[in-house]
Amino acid sequence: MQFAADAMLGRLARWLRLSGYSVYYSRTSSDEDLLKRAMKQGLVLLTRDGALAGRAEKLGIRVVLIHSTDVEEQLLQLADELGLRYECTPVRALCPLCNGPLVEVEKEDVRGKLPAGVVESVDTFYRCSRCGKYYWHGTHWKNIAQRVERIGGRLQASREG
Ligand SMILES: [Zn+2]
């Protein structure tokens, strides 16, 4: 399942990408652009705009009208309505910044490009094959993974309760 998100959903787009879901997102995309892309590429449209959702439905585009402004609530809504699952590993993730696929790179490739302390203390690095940004299992990734886990935990709780 692949998505197009409206300009108000930048944070949601980044979180979905981290869980491996492809999301077309641009801060400057117009409604027409979103509708055209969703139609052509079979994307599920995510929007906070009721009027846009209505237009999409008339065109036969699958659309989810997002209720909350809180990103965790938004993720929970998508889990409920579309059955999305969130799991955050660099192997599965897409680049949160540009939606590009991450590829594993050797320690030698990052030497001189990242702080020496990081290069020495981390074994596996990933590079976005589109924008070139580096990622690795470190504090930052751990924080992200923990947040994703927390959302997963809330999901479990809301299903049981
Ligand atoms: Zn990227």
C-alpha cells in the first residue's frame, strides 16, 4: 500500500516512511497534483481536508480523512482503518526526508563523512540512495524505534480494551 499525503501531513509522512511505507509528500503540492498522482499511481490519499477527500472519492481514489493533528493519533487511525503495522528497522525503512530506499554501506565508505566517534562505535550504516543522507543504529534511531514501539503498544492496548 502506497500513499500520497497532503501538505499538512509532513510529520505523518516521515513516520510512515520510517516504517517502510512509501509516501509521496511535498510541502508545495497542489490538490490537483495530489489527485492526479493518486489516480495515476494507485496511491491512497491521506488528507485533513474534507473538501479534498470529497473530490478524491468522486474520482474513485481511495482516501482516508485524517481526524487528529497529533501524529500518534494519526498513525493509530491508519492502523485501525487500513491495518497498517509499524515496525522501525533501517532494513525496511525508507528515507524519512525524501522517500528514497536505504542501502547498507560499509564502515570504510562513511569514514571521513561522519564523526569519527560514530564511525568507530557503530558497525552498520545505511545511506539513502536518493538524497545521500546516512543513517545508523544509534541514539537517534533508538529514540525513533522506541516511539514506534510505544505507538505499537498503544495500538495493542486499544484493541484489547
Ligand atoms: Zn533521502
